[in-house]
Amino acid sequence: VMHDYATGLLLPETAIDKERNIILQELITRDSIDYRIYKSEWQFLLPKTLFPSRFPDGLKSAIQSFDRNHFVNFYSRWYRPERMMLVAVG
């Protein structure tokens, strides 16, 4: 499994589209007054940093527009064996 993560993901278009729909539904589900207040607090506390504008949920426009090549390029650049670390805890 770790070898596949590091070198073997296929990233088929159908899987990307399926996951894209899931992520868009999660954005809708997560959009609550509590979450909007949480994000506003970080904008107030850290106004001159990138953190408040880079929450892990991403931008809806980016999620909708990225094609397979975007994901393949990201994977090829960052998901490399020399950049990975395996931590076992037990």
C-alpha cells in the first residue's frame, strides 16, 4: 500500500469526479454559522498571514475546475518516496 501511495496511483478521471462530488457536498454540509465564525476568528487573529485564507476545505471554484492533469502534476511533484515518512505507533 505504501509503495502504491508513493509511486503507483492511477488517478482515473471517474474516481476524481466521484471524489469531487463528495468534496462539494462536504462543503455544503460544513457551511454553518459556527464554521463561518471559526473562519472569521482566524481572519481577525492572523490578518496578515496566509492561514485564514487557506483552510483545508479549498475553494469551490478550484474544486470544480481542476482537471486530472492538475492532480497528476501535484501527485508527481509531492508524493515521492524521498518525501515520505512512515510513522508506526503502538
